[in-house]
Amino acid sequence: MANQKKSFIQEVEETKNDLTGANLMRASLEGANLVNANLRNAKLMGAYLMGANLMGANLSGADLSQANLRSAHFGDAILAGANFKGANLRGVKLMGVDLNNVRNLSQSQIDAAVIDKKTILPEIIAK
């Protein structure tokens, strides 16, 4: 029987129950299924999460600076204290997400994302 190595994405998905404080800097997680994952305080700087499913994930305090999040799905995710400095939010689904306490979120990032009437925006961001 051939020795089959798991992909990095498979390994991350299998441990998704608790990735608290994980160092995933510049990780390639395109299309990863991280539904309800605990990524609290994770280091995701420069990570490639294009098309990843992060619905219901806890990203409190996570550093997503310079991450490519294009078309990722964050519906109902917990983002309190998450850092979005320079992150690509084009097409990112932020439906039902409370963005009140996120850090370094710009108007242009919100304009590029998909929000709904349940999305709670910080006061400095226009609705």
C-alpha cells in the first residue's frame, strides 16, 4: 500500500476544533473548510485563505493582516479584536458578523466585502 501524505489543508481541517494561537503565517489554506474552528489569537498574517469557509469560526484576537481572504465566507464568525490591516476582503462574505471591535478595518475593505442587514459595522464605517 502506498504511503499517502496528508496535505497541509487536510491536517489543518482535522485539527480545526482547536487552533488557538496557531502560527499559520503565510499558510496556503485556499478553500479550507474551517467551519466552527477555534482560531482565537491565531497568527494568520499574509495567509492565503481565498474561498475558505470560516462560518461560525472564532477568530477573536486573530491577526489577519495582509491576508488574502478573497471570497472567503465568515458568516456568523466571531471577530472581536481581529486585525484586518491590509487584508484583501474582495468578495468576502461577512453576513451576520459583528465588526464593532475589529482592528484596522477600512471603508474600502467593507466596500469590497459582501454584508447584509445583520452585519454590525463600526461607527467609523458608513453603512
